Amino acid sequence: MNNIRPQLPKIAVFASGFGSNFQAIIDAIKNGVLMAEIVCLVTDKPESYSVQRAIKEGIDIIAFSAKNYASKADYEKMIAAQLIAKGVELIVLAGYMRIIGNTLLTMFPRKIINIHPALLPAFPGAHGIKDAFEYGVKVFGVTIHYVDSGIDTGEIIDQASFHINGTETIDEVETEIHAIEHKLYPATIQKLLEDNNL
Ligand code: GRF
């Protein structure tokens, strides 16, 4: 029997900002670290740099402004319809600054993952690095988790950490966190796709 998959697994990346993790995923595909196809970028910030990256790479863009929709369910239905039409098998949140609602969670069960710049369950929310730094932790890290209806509460898939001696600036810590993210996210996505036979 021929086990060769005719097409690469299709993923969608959701981003609201700079998109360095989006770029790391693009680069990992180019370098053969990740065997997948990014079929679209979904963004709630049409002016964000993540959109420039998608344009440069010729990746389809689904851009929307939440204020143009009556509810989260309304814009998520629009997104879900397009993702299903494109055959998306895994949704990868990479700095997407909106809480995923029941519409997407129901339509993509255990198919939505997120990266968070702290060692969950510590320091959830939008300022994980600053919160951990100000608390004075000596071990920092990154968490990749399934998305559920909470804020950074879903089941943990993988984590990576590093120790500081306390003399580092927050900028230095942040640089190290992003460097870890850019390696761990593509590798974890690849492993998930393999584990799910995608
Ligand atoms: C990353 O630190 C990620 O962990 C968090 O948002 C940040 C996004 O950065 N969820 P970028 O837009 O990928 O550069």
C-alpha cells in the first residue's frame, strides 16, 4: 500500500502583530523542518506587520475588523467557513490577541494551538514576560498549549525553559524567549501533525 500523502497538511496561522512566530513557521517550512502548507494568515489587524510578511510570501490573507461584526460568533463564522473551504487541519495562533470563541472551538476541536511566552500556568494573559520579570522569577520559558475557552488555560503540549542569574535586562530575557519560541513552535507543530497522521 502506498502511504505517501498526496498533499501537505494545511495549517492556518492567526496573528495580530509583528508576526515573528509566523515568520519562523514560514522559514521552517522553507528549511524542511516543518512539512506543512500555510494556506492563510488570519488577522484582526489588517495594518499589522504580519500582513506584510504574508504578502511577501504570497500567502492568502483573511483580514477583518471585529468592529464591523455584531458579535464574535459572526466573525468566527466567516473565518470558519473560509478555513473549511481551504481544508485547514490545524489552526496555529501566533500572537493573535483575541479570545477564541465557541464557534471556532466547536468547529475545530483540539485543532487550535497557541504559544505563550511564560511557563503556564504561571503568568497567563497579555503581559507574560513583563509579569514574570517583575515577579522576579529565575526560570523563564515558553508554553505551547491547546486552546480552550479560557485565557491560556488549555492542555499543555510542550514547554521549554532557561535559567537567568538575575543580572539580565528584560530586553535580554525577551530576546531569549523569542529565540526559543521560534525553534519550539515549528518543531511542536511538526510533531503534532505526525502524531495525528496529518
Ligand atoms: C509571542 O511572544 C507569543 O508567545 C505571544 O505573542 C507574541 C507574538 O510575537 N502569544 P510575534 O508577533 O510572533 O512576533
